[in-house]
Amino acid sequence: MSSPSRVLVRAPNWVGDVVLSLPALRDLRRAFPASRLEMLARPWVAGLYAAVPEIDGVVESHGTLADAAAIRGRYDVGLLLPNSFASAFTLWRAGIPERWGYATDARGVLLTRSSRVSASLGGRSQVYYYRAMLEGLGLAVSGPPDASLACPEAWAERGRALLGSPGPWIGINPGAAYGTAKRWPPERFAAAAALVARRSGAQVAIVGSAAERPLAEAIAAQLGGAARVLCGETTLADLVGVLRELRLLLTNDSGPMHLAAALGTPLVAVFGSTDWTETAPVSERARVVREETECAPCKLRECPIDHRCMARVAVDRVAATALELLAA
């Protein structure tokens, strides 16, 4: 087909998936350099695209019927990054003439061009899952994956204001939205952060959601109350600004982990129940720390036994990895 004038991309629903899909978005931009490229995104991730210069605009998603009405008649092509039937139904109901995506969740009948999920993608970064879809649709994919974000200066200024002093700062992200199985024990985060802070002369900031504030305050108490607790105090843009200012982040497998990687912030990520080969941070400044266990990755929300995948990850190992990264 000729180059479309207007392309709509249905965004993934979660921050980490948004970051991992950025290389595919950049492939799409190279495929259609003159097209207007817009995102249809859930409100909690929509703002992140202000840090992606290849995107020309964002439409907030508020459900199938509302979305179909909002986008009807505005686009030539709709590309689906999520795998759900509902996302394809939205584009079909909106009457977008070209609807492209993986033929998953029995939605192939709603698509005008589809791609099949290759078994060869198992055990590879999710970055390649999105790029393989484009290849299956007949679009060119080239170059190393670029999963970077360009933090607007206003966001960085807000991050500096929230931290309150020039630092240097290291961060802790002790939560994980999917469940406790993804979380390294909070007392180990506190011990590792104390060790790194003492040896690097850094102050400690704790980031996360409002629901994770009690967890953060418990860690801050173990650090003698000196840590800056920002859980529940940051918008998505604020969080990006804070992460941009850190010298290092200690984290679980989470959305903030992927944001830090996209910003080039050095990070050490503790992995347990999730598959590090698929969701590891995409950054040369990221290090994954994990221990082999017979049951991991189980991908469960809660550990049904003794959480051995996380219990075996030692404080000294995480701290040593962080200090090596800082020294580099």
C-alpha cells in the first residue's frame, strides 16, 4: 500500500510494556516517515509518550465504545500492540480501513493484515515480540533496538524539586504491581541501600505507588529515617524526572525499572518469579541479579512455598553489583 497519512497505534496497557515496545514504534516511524503517528493509550501510560519524539499525538483510551467514537474517521491504519480481542474490536467498530496486528485471541477475522506469533520468540526479550509482528506484517525492522526515553527538561526540574537537594541520590523501588512474588524482601533492600549509600556518599530516595508507601516507610525506618519517601507523591512525569536524576536504582522487575533503563540510569534489578530473558531491562547500564532455582520463573503473583528465588539473592551480591556499576 502507499504510505498512509494517518496511523493510530493502540498502546500496551502497562509502563514496562510501553518501554519494551518503543523499538517497534521507531521501526514503524522509519517505515512511514511522512505519516502522522498517534497513540491510543490508557490514561495511566498516555503521558509517557511526551518523552517519545517519534509520536505526533495521543488519544486517551476510555473503553471500547468511547474509543471507537473518538477515533472514527480519523485514521487510515490502526496497529495493535496489545493482543486482546477488545482492542481489535475497537478499531473495527471505528471503521478504520486497515487494521494490523497479531492474530491472537480469535481476532484474526477483525484484521485486514495479520501476523502469527513465532515459537522462536520464546526466551527472547519482549522487544523482539513487537518487532517480529512488524516483520510479519511486511514492514522493515532494522538496527539495534532503541528503547530510550527523552526526559523533558520540565520533568527533570520537577524531579530535582521533589528530591530537594543535589544529592548524589540512589533510589530504591521495592514494590511491584503484579504481586509479592516479584518482590525482594524489604529488609534486604534497606541493607543493600545502606551499604551502597555509605560507600558512595549518596542519599536514598524510595519510589513507588501510594499503595507501596507503608512498605517504603518501613524501609526508611530501617535506614534510620534518613531516606526521602516519594511513594504516592509523583505523577508518571514526576517519576521519570526523579529517575533521571538518580545515580543508581535498586529495583524489582517493575515499570520504574524499565523507565530507569530507558533513561540510561544505572540500575540493579533483582529477578525471581518472572522470566528475565523476556522482561529484563534494555540498557547497557542495567544489571540483573538472580539465583537459579528449580521453580523459577513460575510467573505467579504469590509464592506458594518459601520464596526461594528471592530468598537466595544475597544483600552483599546486590550491593557489590551496584558499587561496581557506580565505579564504572
